[in-house]
Amino acid sequence: MLDFLGKVDLGTDLVNILGGLGFFVVVVITAYVVAVYVKKMKEKSTSDAPLAEENWDGIGEYKNEVPTGWFAIYLMTIVWAGWYWLVGYPLNAYSQIGEYNDEVKAHNAKFEAKFANADTAMLKSMGESVFLAQCSQCHGQTGDGMNGKAADLSKWGNEEGIMATVKNGAKGLGFPMGEMPAGLVDDATAKKIAVYVLAEVSTAKKSADAAVVAEGKTAFAASCASCHGEDGKGMNGMSADLTAYGTPKFTAETVLVKGKKGHIGNMPSFEKSGLLNKTQFMAVATYINAEMSNPKK
């Protein structure tokens, strides 16, 4: 049962030393407490001790002083806990977990430096691998969302995606302005807003009919500018920056970083989880934008 002790390097890993010490102390204290109370159980009890003033329906309570031993152990536990967190692990001591985290951090820094100037073709190739490993389980290998299991990425980053968002609302990106409600405008107006955003607000600058763009601008000012700002930049992070919509930047710096609590489930923040680094964010966003959200007509 205790064979694992022979495999633990107690000489170099302070975490193991502290864990073993804590285990020993707990065993000793437990044995002491058990021995004391077993001894008391064998002694004859008396009922002549003074009672407290309070009573509940005639049931009184003895005036018992705090046991000196219990108080000493309680105080020692607080002191030890303070030392453990402030002097020992994890702030100022070696641990195998800390060594692993340092190695991961160094690897990520080396990886990002190597691919800092990766071209679109390289990012797209890298992004395909990342997508298949991290995203396809929910979105499907082709990004179709697998019959509603997750978002259909063919409707992401394009006119159809904006129309769906305006119609159904947006949930779970965690902006200070809160969630965008559904049904703000009718379908015809939603289409005009989508055309305007992609043609004038987004850096994608996708061409569209000038008359529709003008009508969409008016609708945007009436229904969207109060949260996104007249320029669509999101008012200093209060809401989504629409100038990046339709480009890999929006996916890489907004959705993957923040995660998304949607209508059909929750996608975690890949930044908080540490599963991907920033280069991989841009890679998978480039792949999605090139192969899924802009399907060939």
C-alpha cells in the first residue's frame, strides 16, 4: 500500500516533503485525539459541572472551556498554513508542477517566436490541424455544427452570420454591455445592417449595393450604435468590435480568447484553459475564415 513512497523524490521536491509532513501530523493528531476520548469514555462522568445561563426548552449546556490542546493545534494549523502559502509552496519553492509549467511556457514562447511572421498559407495549414484536434468534436470536420450540436461556421464571419445574430441575439461573450437580445429588427432590416457592416464597418470591406448600404447605415445607427458605437468599434471594449468582423482577427482575439456561452452549449476560453497559444489562435481563425465562413459560391 505504501510502495509509492519509494518512488517519491523527497530530497528535491518540497511539495512531497510538505505533503508527507502534513500526512504525519494528521496521523499523530488523530491518534492523540482518539486516545484522549477513549480514555474519557472509560472514566465515570459527573454532572456537577456548572451550566451556562442559556437553555433551550429546559435543556442546559455545560460550561466547557476551550481545550488547551485543541486550541494549540488550531493555532499551529493557522501558522503552518500561512507559512505554506507565503514561504513554502507555491510562491517560493520548487515543484514538479511548477517545472512543467515553466517548460510549457518556454515551449510556447519558442513556438510563437518561430511562427511570428508566418504567412497565410502556413497559418491555414497549421489551423487545419488545430481545428481537427480542438474544434471538430463539436463543430464537425467541415464546420457545419453537426446538426445544431454547435455553431455552423459556414454562417460565421459573413452576411448570413450577422443576420442570424441580429435576429437571434448574441450570448456569452462576456462584454460589459451584456448580451444582445433577439428580435431587435425584422429580417429585411437585419439584411441591410449585415450588408452595411461588411461593406463599411468591417475591415473586410466586402462590396455591396450602395443603396442597401445607405439604408443599412441608417438602421445600424438606430438599432446598433448605442452599444457598438457609431464607428462599430465597441466603445472601448464595452461590446464587440465589429470592425474586425469577417476577418480572422475577430475569431482569434474575441471568440477564442473569451469563450462563448451560446444557445446550444458552452465553448471554453482557450486562453484561460491554456490549450492554445496566440499563434494557434490566429492559425485556426485563418483556416475557419478561408475554408468555412467564406464558402465558394
